[in-house]
Amino acid sequence: MTYTMKKALFVSILNLILALASANGENGHSMLHDMGDSIRGMVSGNILAGKIKPLIRKVLHLDRTVIHGALRESVHIEDILFLVCAGWIFVPALNLPYSQLPLSARESLADYYHLIRLFLVHVQQVAKLALLVYFVDIVKIVLTGMGFESFNNAEFPIAFAQVVYLLWGANRISTIKKYYIRSFISEHPDSFGRMKIINRLADAAIGGITLTVIMGILQVKMGIAMSSLFALGSAGTLAIGLASQGIAKSVINGLLLVSSDRIYEGDYVRFGNGKEGTIVKLGWMETVLRGSDEITVNIPNTDLISTPISNLSRIRYSQVKQVLRFSLKDRAILRDVMESIKEEVQLACPEIVTDGSRPFLATLTNYGPGFVEATVDFHFRIRPVGELYWENRQRVLWAIDAALKRHDVELK
């Protein structure tokens, strides 16, 4: 049984049910009649079934004279030639004579050249978009001439042009924003992390505003009700609501994290649970941390926002602290040993802090059965991360070893 026969049989059964229900009162008839209308609408609202053959008929019986007349009336070859020249010829036509000038002439005209070229580059981009819009107008004329009434809407090309130029304008604003941010970073290199976050937030704002305006254009010009796109029923609405709640929470926590100025990409951090590493990526929903073993860990921003963080990259001072244990038989010379340790460390480490603002200690701190403990605690104007820190730490240990050898003392 073909699809057409099945459809006719199904509609006949519905009509029979409605005819039988008419004898059962007005209420029953009204209910079944509404049900029948709904099902007929479902049957007739096919996507492809029953529509391919009419489409082929339209193409085979196409009145080409109508389309040709509409195209001749609306499309002008001069328009297309101008847009092609503006989009592909103007800029090369400027570059060619300028490149043939002597070096001295190019240098004297450089400012004017770059200003004119910048203007022509924007004209080139607008012309290419205009040619695209022109092509959409031609497609609309052809489809309307073929009998597709759904394309006979004067607002469609207008809406398309507005969306295209809006996206181009948003891209231009983003490009200008990046230019000024890079200029600021070149003058203030320490602001790289902060400017990167500002750049990301600005992109999000530009994208959000652009999307909102596009939705408004589609709704006003095309009659697309955005509420219908989300009418998925109570179960679908609940599922989307629960999913979007978690996503929104992660995004908000990400915004709070980047706006709090606590960490930037490239910073070396240590968390309250002891995990430490370099921030590889500071995303909207999660942060990627790379440890010293090159293993990366993805940490959700919802967890990170409440975790204590020590940003070691922003700490200007570092500490080297050691506990030394000596035998009791050496306690008579330990005072001299402590002074020698200070002297050796000062000689080996020029970045050591000795102005009293930080501890500068080498002193006995504990007695025990058969031993004496001493603590050395030095601070340096070096960050506690990176190769400089480890090289300095190694110099401190070698200096301590040199002081012990000077007095022929061994650790216990």
C-alpha cells in the first residue's frame, strides 16, 4: 500500500469516526472534531513526503521569461563590477605604485599611505559583504520566480544584510579593542595577565550584545518568535533548566575568579590541598593546571573559587630554611660555626635580605640526648619559583657546607 493510499484511508477513518460521534451529542462531536483537525494537521505537515513531485513539476514547467525579466529589472552589471573592483582591485591598485617609489619617497608618504590603505581595506571588506547580499537578492528573485512563495518576503534580504553587517561591525570593534590592549601591554608588560582577562570579558560582552541584536532583528524582520525555539514541554524545560543552572554557576564562578585578580594564565600557584603548578588556561568553566611532572589537571571553577590559593609568581621574596643537627662534642665551637654560616651565605648570595625586614638567622634552637639542633633561616629578593630560586637555594646549601668544613664539623 502506497503512502497516498494509507493517507487517504487514515483520513476516511477519521471522517467516519466524526460522523458516528455526531449522534452522541454536541460535546463528544466537538472533542472528536478537534482531535481530527489536529491529526489532519500532523498528516498534512510533512517535511518531504508529497512535496518532491510538486517541486520537480515547478522546475520542469518553469517560466524562465518571468525570472529573466525580474533579473533584468533588478540586477545591473555596473553594480556587480563596482563591488568587484572595490572588493578585489582597489587595495592592490594602491600597493603597486607605492611599492615602485624610491625608498625616500615611500618613507615620506608612509603615513598617508597607511591611512589611505586602512580606509580602502575597510571599503574592500564592506564591498565583499555587499556582493554577498547582492547574491542573496538574486537567489530570492530566482526562487520567487520558481513559485516558492515562502521566499517572497521583502524583509528577508534586509534582515540578512543587517545580520551580516552587524557581525562585521562586531568583528571590527573586537579588532580595535585588541589593538589598544596590545599597545597598552607593550608599554606595561606586567599587565599582560590582567589585559588578557579584560580582553576575554570584552569579547564576551561584544558577543552577547551582538547575539541579542541579531535575535531582535530575526524577530522583528522575519517574524521568528524566539520563545517557540524553547517550547520543548515541561520535561525538556526542566532538563534544560537543571543543566543550565550548573553551567551558569560555573560561568559566574569563572567570571568571579578572573575578575578577582587572584591568578592569571602563566602564574605558578599552590592550592590549599598542597597541589601546585602553572596555570595553563583560565577558562569560563574550568582552569587547567600543569604540574612539574607535565601532567595537566582540569579543575572546575566552582571548586576553585572557594579554595585557598597562594600565587607564588607574585611573591617577591623567598626563604631557605634548614634545621642542622650537631653532636654534643662540637657544642663549644657552634657559636663560631653559626657566624661562619652567615658569612658564607652572604658572600654566596647577593640577593639576601639583611636590613632587618626579614629574618637573618643562624642560631641554636634545641637540645636533645646527644645532639644540638640549630636553625638557619635566610630570605632573599628572589621569587620562590623558577630556576633562579633553585640556583640560589643550592648556593645556600653549598655555603653551609663550606662553613662546616672550615671548622671541621660534621652533621649528625
